[in-house]
Amino acid sequence: MSCTKDPGENLAKAITKIREAAAKGAQIVCLQELFTSLYFCDVEDYQNFKLAESIPGPSTDALKVVAKELGVVIIASLFEKRTEGIYHNTTAVLDADGAYLGKYRKMHIPDDPAYYEKFYFTPGDLGYKVFKTRFATIGVLICWDQWYPEAARITALMGAEILFYPTAIGWATSQDEETNTEQYNAWQTIQRSHAVANGVHVVSVNRVGFEQDGAMKFWGGSFFSNPFGSILYQASADQEEVKVLSLDLSKTDRYRTHWPFLRDRRIDSYQPITKRYIDED
């Protein structure tokens, strides 16, 4: 969905769309990254810290009522104020009975033009997380985490049946179309590769619309991937959408037995991955 400057308006809109998804048969509903606000990390502005809230807190209190009423799991990405001076980019998970199952704090924090997240967010310290919901055991990673196969692998090894990626990523409107297309394709390809490598479904949910006074166009393109990287559905680049898709989680066993990547992992040889770079000497 697209967002405005009014957090209350965005939360109300999200709840309306959750109801729409539930009416279509949804069991698990994933909202985009930082859905209660505009993507404020385009600037380094101390006033934006006022957007943060505790987790659990006001937004999760509102959403748990909706989750219980509709019998749906809600994945809610929020700006967390942990204490004075410590803030996180955090996703809370609410079960279908309204119970708060916990939170995941974004591990990989970017610092790029128009994505000044290191100014706002302390890196996550809860590790990678899975949540045993009524309908599936789910793993949640957030946006910049998408580019790291290590994060997807660890979360899958913890038992995640689906990897969800709440996201806020877009194009600078000053870029040419070829660059825009190349960037989107890279973003989708890396996540499809996580599905293949781990034999699980991947669901990536991005925002749409122009922000930063038109300088940034969030590219939408939310998608579902099956465990072999096939796109089951891809949303448009510029329209708000509520899409419900049935995922057959039993396919994980079929893909993992026919293409046994997990069986053939050489875990005895992977120690060098913990180094920043493997120098010759």
C-alpha cells in the first residue's frame, strides 16, 4: 500500500486491508516495512524519532484485536523505541487468537543515499527468529536482510516453512529505466534464490507510491515464490493490491528430497564464512 504522513491514517488503512484479505480467505497477512509512516529514512532528522513506539505497544494493541476477531496471523513491521536513545526496525507477529508471539529486529542496516537507516536503527540483537503460528511456522526478515543468503539459511534451518520479507524499496525517479529494471530484477532474483536454496516459499511485500516529494518511487512488485523459485504471483509496480494465495507447504518435502541441498551441505567446511574477508595471508 501507499502511505501518508499520518500514522493513524496508515494504521486504519492497513486494518481495512487486513479485513479485505481475511474476507478473501487469508490466514497469514503480511504488511510492508514501516507501514505506519512514510519511509522517513530518506533524511537524517531527529524529529522522526517521534514516530517510534514500544513493542508491544499501541499498534500491536490495535492489531491483536483485529487478529483475534478475524482469526488471522498478522506480521506488522514497526519503528520500535526500546528505550531512550535505542531504536530498532522491528517486526511483531500476532497469532490468530490475538496473542503476541514476539518480534524480530532487523539485523542488516543499510546506509545509502535516501536510505539512512543507520542514523535511526540499532542493529538487531535478538538473532534470527521463527514464529510458530496457528497456520505455519514462519520466518520473518526485513528488507535489507533480503540480500543476505546467510540470514535466509539460518532462519530456514530453524524450521521456517515460509520466509516473509516486509520491504520498503524503490527507485530514484532520476534513474533511467534500464537501471530501474536491473535493480528490481536483482532484488527479486536474490529472494527467489533463497527459496531454491532452502526449499521454502518466499513472500516479499513492498510498498508503492511516490515519496520524498516525488524523488522516490517505491516499486511495489510484491511477489510469492514457490520452493523452486517460480513466481506464483507478482503485484504491479504502481497499484495498491491485496492478494491472497494458497501455499502448499507439503511441497517443501518434495523439493528437498528431489534436490537435497540441505542433505549435501558440508557444514564441516563453512567456518571461513564468519570472516569479513578471506585474505591470502
